[in-house]
Amino acid sequence: MYIVKVLIEHPVHSLDMTFDYLSHQKIMTGVRVNIIFNHRRIVGYVEDEEYTTFTKEQLEEKAGFSFSFIESVIDEEPLLNEELKQLASTLSKLTMSPRISCLQAMLPTQLKPSTHKAVGIKYVKTVVIKEYGKAKTKKQQECLDYLKEYQELSLKDIPYSKAILDKLEEQGLICYRQVENYRNPYIIEEKKQVVTLTKQQQNIVNQITSKEPCVSLIHGVTGSGKTEVYLSLASYYIQRGKNVIMLVPEISLTPMMVKVFKERFGEKVAILHSRLSSGEKYDEYRKIKRQEVHIIVGARSAIFAPIENIGLIILDEEHDGSYKQESHPRYHTAQVAKIRAKSHHAHVVLGSATPSLESYSRALKGVYDLYELKERINQKPLPYIEIIDMVESMKQNNYTPFSYPLRKKIQETIDKGEQVILLLNKRGYASVVRCNDCGEVVKCPHCDVTLTYHKEEGQLKCHYCDYTLPLVKTCPNCQSSKIKLIGYGTEKIEETIEKTFHHASVIRYDVDTTRNKNSHLKLLERFRNKEANILLGTQMIAKGLDFENVTFVGVLNADLSLNIPDYRSSERTFQLLCQVAGRSGRGNKSGTVMIQTYNPDHYVIEAVKTHDYQAFYQEEMKYRRLAKYPPYCHMVSLIIQSKKEEDVRLCASEIAQYLNQHLTRAQVLGPAKSMIYKMQDIYRERILVKFFDGRMIYENLNKICDYYSKNKRKVTIVCDFNPYSQI
Ligand code: ADP
Ligand code: ZN
Ligand code: ZN
């Protein structure tokens, strides 16, 4: 019998520990297993095992507690190689999260046994010639001659009947085989035609490829041809027998990038992202494991792809917040990319039209190499941007979401047969439901937020938990029927568009309309086919999309993100507005943009108007320096949470006090109630620590986490380094 040491994620605290389980068979270390822990079936990871001659009873007597057997083994073989195992340990230390959660983040969940069976491997039956010789009949001979032209043919591609093939097999001339048939998530024809790079593009490729591995930042305005640079770099490394990881921030962007990479590199490309079906994911993962592909295109988690011999890792739109994982382990993809690149002696390329302040300041300091593409391909002008002051609009007695100039411009664009993109970074129909008699607003009973009205479903929904409530007809507080819907989201605008404009047809593109697999692709394809002249969406439409007939982009309310109380909100707004503006005039016709705001003089708005990244950067860095925010320091956010408000309050202030006493060259802010104080019935206080000395921070935070994991007041502490989330 074997004693198997299984690493599990302990539900109450995040110490790395293994638990002993038994098995009659030898189990390989490095595979995942199903076990029962605290009456729950969970997945564990086999760290070690040893053979024992004792029986279960003897072991139990010796230990004084009972052992369970491993339920089942998940993986046929260990999934991670040495490099990735090492990476899991490093990541676990850097993000202060359990090793098991790092291992889990690296592995596709779809490789579990239950789905394993359901998913299975898709096989096709093929025919190969065993021995070319004389067949019994003329027809059989014809068939054999036909087969001779091919190495191997799938049964369904052979223009002869199964009966004839069976006869040939009987005579020992051919044999059948089962081969794995990979599901192909995107079938795209290979295009061999390749554009000639401009001098600037070629220059970047030459410089990067002639250098020792390092991190390069490509700052290129939208439409400056960064993608072609990526393709060319990828091709360079692949030709030299190296592999490439190409990362994109979000699922909605992946299809475009997949398309261009598949067109260029055909079957050498594997795709990894969360929207693939489990079968597809399984196939892609196996192709990678077997080193049958040379490029992986995917979102955040694709950075962990088990590919060997990496030559290049690219992060497109490197500033994007989705590169930061917001659950255990809270890593940043660029951080992981740099670690992997180091082990592989590979290049890292970060690209963006609006680099993060962290990256750009590193580039200016010479930590990264900086490349700038200042113009669009063919000197196409950047779109003309007009700022609309909404205070003025109200003075004209216009209280609708559309100012007069915006309304006029949308109508003109539609009348010309051109298309419009409209950004409103708020989904749903109405953001607040309020009683006009007593002022009561309808809130989520589990979270400190108002419920959003979703008209299509007739429901009030909480955007932070799954709570829903049918739209109330009377006030829950005073029974008045004067219920008012306040504020507007994409769903409401969608409804008003067709009333406001002649011949307008709209496609709404937000989380609610893109839930189904491929629905985002279908919506975009419909827009491309001009089935609608307006594409309305949340920040999802701001990135990556390339529609040549879009000549006008409107931003309904630029202040939504500007007003969020977070030190990154200016940076985020600048990025969002530049990105969405970049969707206009990408084809032959020139484009314009209108941005509606109550803050027309804000430096973010002014820099967006003049396409001036440098101006924004200088201004924002001044503020960061004054207020001592990253990149002028490091930052970690601690969320202290519990169902008991009292425990949270006490522990949070204890922790703040401890940190104040034990840290030097650091500033402790808080504790304060986090932006959403109660979420899913859990109370949350937040402490922000700005620091310079990483070692000291880790040491103390580890002490704190250890202490509170054993403390009788049950709080969980979430440490988030370089935090992106404001809630
Ligand atoms: P970015 O990623 O910087 O926004 P893209 O790579 O999408 O820009 O390029 C913008 C457009 O210019 C695309 O339609 C692309 O096909 C085209 N393009 C890029 N490089 C070249 C080139 N060297 N010659 C001609 N067209 C190019
Ligand atoms: Zn009321
Ligand atoms: Zn809620």
C-alpha cells in the first residue's frame, strides 16, 4: 500500500500543507487526484508518496486518526514539468497564495475525469496501405491504387465503399487505424500573402531580434501596425525552432488575433481561453503538451501553457487590467511572463497605444527597451476628437443622454451609410430604482450596492452576487407606487436609439448579450456585415475591433470612470477613451469622435483630445509623485473580511497598528471600509500599504496571515500586490 501526500487548498486558511491519503496502486507525483476532505469532494495534487507494508488499521492505530483512500486519479500523467513546478512555488511566494492555487491556476480545469469521459478524445478511422500488392477484384485493385497515392486517408474521404475496404483488409493489403482528431475551434484558411513592413516596423523587428533577451515596450498609436510587428517577430523565432506565446487581454479580442495568427501560421497555432468548450480546451492543451504547435494565442492563463523552448512572449495591450488576476493567485501576467522568459532565455514584448505608467516609466528609465510608432500606417490621420460639455447641453434644456451635436453627428453618419460605435460604460436599463415618496432606493440585501434594473429579464439584479428580484411595483418601505427608474445603462440607450434616430438599427454588445459561446463573434460579424449601423456597448467595444466602415465614435459619459475613487481612475479613463477613439476611421474614410463630459477641462480629457500620451504621462506622474503612488512606490492592499462585522473591525485595526509599528519606509493607510463594504454578506475593511522594501513587507504579512489563521476571531486576509481592483 502507498501513503500519498496530497496538497490541498485548506478552505479556512491558506497555509500550504499536505494531507496523507492511502492508495493500493502506485500514484505518480505531480498528478491530480479526487479526495474527500471534510466531507467534501475536492481536487488535490500529489506531492509525494511512499510505500508501506503496514495495513490501514495499523497505520491508523499508530497515527491515532483514520485515513481515507484516494477516490480517483485525474491525470494520466503529470501535467507540469520542472519549470512550471518551480514557477508555482515562486508565484506562491510572490502573491502570498497557497501553492495549490498556483498549480490550479496553471492547469485547465477541463482535464478532470468526469469531464474527461464526457469530453473524450475524438477519433477518426483512417486507412493505410500495409502492403501494396494484387487485389482479388478489379474494383478492389482500383481502390488500392487510389490509396497508394496517399500516406493515410480518413475513411470518409475515400470514394470507395466500406465493403471494398473490408475485403482489402481481409487480404492483408491495408489496415485501419484510429487517429486522434482534434476539434478545431476556428477554421481559418491560411493566407500566405504577407505585407511588407514599413521601415519603422522593420526597424523594431531588427533591433529586438538582434538583442540579448530583454523586455521591450512598443508604444504605438492605434493603427500603427503593432500586430504586424508581432507576427513578424513570431515568425522569426519560429523559423529558429523556438516557440511563441501571444497574449491578448480579453476574450472579445481573441478571435481577431487568432484569425491573423492562423492566417499566417496555420496549424502551428493553438488557442487557449476560457470560452472554448471543454473538448476544445482539452485538445488544444494536448497539442501543446505534445509540442505539436509553436504558437499559443490566448488570454491571461495562457501564460502557463506547458510549452517548451520559448523564444518570445508578447503581451498586446499590456496596460489592460484583465492581465491582473483578481482571485488567488493574484498575479500580473507580465510578472509571470518575465519569470518564464528568464528560465527560457526568451524575449518579452509589451505593446500598447497607452502603456501603463509603470511600464512607460520603466522604459524611460532604461529598464525596458522603448520603441515608438507615432503614426498610423500610410500616415492615415488619427481621428478628430471633439469634446462636448454636458453642462452646456443642460443649459439648452436638453436632459437626454444625447447632446444636440452628438445627435446630429450620429444621424449624419447613418445617412451616409457609415457606421457608429457608441460607448456607455454601464450595463442594464436603470442603475437605481427609487421611491419618489420616501426616497428609498432598492439595494441588494447581501451587498452594499443598489440593484440594477434589467428590462429584458424584468429583474432587478445585483452585479456583485447572484441576487435577483422581480421589479417592484410598490415601495418596499412605504408601499407607494411612485417607483422611479433613475440613471441609464446600455439596455435603456438601446431602446431609445431607434426612437431618436431615423433608419437606425443597433447591436448591443455587453456582458449581458455575449454570455453564450461565440455570441460575441456573431454580434461583431453582424455589425461587420452592416446588419446594424450602430454598435453600442460597454468598455468591451473599446479594444481591438477593426471595422473599416466605422467613421464615428461617440462616448456618452466619459465621467463614469473618471469619478471612481481610485488612484488609477485617470489612467484608466485615458486608456479607455484613447482605445475607443482609435476605433474610428480605420478604413479609407477619416474618422471623428465626440466625447460627452461634465469635466471638459480635466487633463485626461485634454490629452485625449490632442492624442497626447506624453502630456497625459507627465501630468499624471506629477500627481503620482505628489501623492506617493506607484510607480513611485509599491503597493499592497489587504482586505480583512468576515461575516462578523465586529471581528473585521477589531482585527483590521490590530493589523494596521502592527504594521505601523513594524514597518519602516512604508506608509499604512487605513483601515477603512472598502468601497463595497458588505459583499455577499461578508464585511470588508481595507488597509493599503505603500512600501519600498519588499522583503520586509513579505516577512510581516506572512506573520500576520499565520497569526490570524490560528486566531479565534475568524477573519480572512486577502493580500493583493499591485492591486487593480477598487472594490
Ligand atoms: P495596431 O495593432 O497598432 O492598432 P494594426 O496592426 O492593426 O495596428 O494595423 C493597422 C492596419 O494597418 C491593419 O489593417 C494592418 O493590416 C495594416 N498594416 C499594418 N502594417 C502594414 C504594412 N506594413 N503595410 C500595409 N498595411 C499594414
Ligand atoms: Zn417609499
Ligand atoms: Zn449582491
